[in-house]
Amino acid sequence: MIITLFLTPVVHAGEQQYEELSDSTRASLQGLFSDRAPTRLFFDTPAEGERWLAEMSRRLAKILPRRSILQNEQARRDFLVSLHYEATRAGLPPQLVLSLVHVESAFRKYAISSAGARGYMQVMPFWTGLISGEQPHNLFNLRTNLRYGTIILRHYLDIEKGNLFRALGRYNGSLGRAHYPNAVQAKWKKHWVWP
């Protein structure tokens, strides 16, 4: 049993704090959530998007656990296109979101934290009611999880007036402590930098 615990990747989220949202904030977040457009890459040229996709897929394949559902190349591409789309539409660098997913769930779709946070971006279930007004949404669905996670991070960046360190602390529920924001930024620098 102890050996299993050491081999299981740590899930970092689950400490996101419930806070009442103003009506205007809720309306703004609902607007972000309601987009139903098909996912796509946002690059100046299709060739540039294909280069990004191929490179990120290659990098992701190197760090995935052996039994990951993302070992399948098409699943990996679908994940990356969805992540790029959701990050870009929320005004976030896709590389930041890749780094956050790397730290939060180690790219495990069905990760669940001890506090009940779910999926790639470790979204707490209470957010589904706060943002969409509906309960519950399937937080293990790829696009749903990425949509909620990016909207939540965007919300925290707005609250913190663009201060990424503080926004990451809020996302993880560790505001004021350096470990989590530093871990995300270290993953970004080591694995996900894109020219």
C-alpha cells in the first residue's frame, strides 16, 4: 500500500475557495462558458499551428505515464487543440495552461483530489453552479474541464489585476504561499516554453 502511494502522482488542487460572485461577475463568466463553437487553433497560419501542435504533442508524449489515455496520438492532438482553444478564448497563454495541468493532474483525465476537485485542471464541483447556474456538469469531459479551469484562472487573474503569482495561489487555494505558483512557472520554463 505504501509503495502505491509513492507511485501515484500528487493531485494539487482541491483547495479552491467558494466565494459568492456578484451578479455582473456571474453574468460575465456565464458568457464565457456559453460558447459552443468547434475547437480550433489560433495561429497566423495553419502551418504555424501545425508546428505548435506537433511540438507540444512530442513533448507531452515524453512525460506521460505509460497507461495514459493521451498516449494515443489522436487523443493527444484533440487534447492540445481543445486546450489551445479554451486558453486562447479566455485570454490565457496555452503554455501557462499546459503548465497548470502538468502540476494539477499530471495530465490525468480522471484525477480526483482529496477535496473532490476533478479532471485535468482539478476543478471543484461548486464552480458548475456558480458559473453556469446548472448542476452538475461532467468535469471529466475534456472540453468542459478545460472551459471551467480556464474561466476560473481568468477570473482570478482579473481579481488580482494580472498578478499571475497571486492568481495561481488563488487557483490552488494557497494564496500567499510560493510553492504552487513556483511549481507551475517551473513546469512552464522547463517543459512548455514556445517561441
